[in-house]
Amino acid sequence: MDRKEISRTVQGILIDILHLDNFEMKENMTAADVPGWDSLSHMVIISKVEKEFNVIFKLRELSKLENLDALIDLIQQKS
């Protein structure tokens, strides 16, 4: 799966889980930049990403993520 497709899928997950309207995702965004992304929704988002891409993240991988760009890189590495 190419990076653009991964990015579109992640954006769709964020829109769905966080109930966002007119959300334009930028890869340098952090959770703090996304309305409604808190610690609880973080777990739901990561779980949905794992299911959608059929990957499993290790806790240390997740703790190193700085922004959505890093998440997309990690998905691409594991896909």
C-alpha cells in the first residue's frame, strides 16, 4: 500500500472515530492538533488502525511516535 493510500485511510479513521467535519489531515499533526483526540480516543484510534492495516504495534513503537507522519511510516514498514 502506498503512502497516499495509507494517509487517506488514517484520515478516514480519525474522521469516523472523532466525528470530525471538514477535517484536513496534515502529516506533521500531533494528537494535540486534532480536536477530540484524547487518551481514550487514542486507544480506539490505534486499535482501529491495527485492524484496518492488519498490523500489531508494540508499546515501544507507539511511545516513539511524534506525529501522524511517524504513524504512517510505521504502518508502511509493517504492511
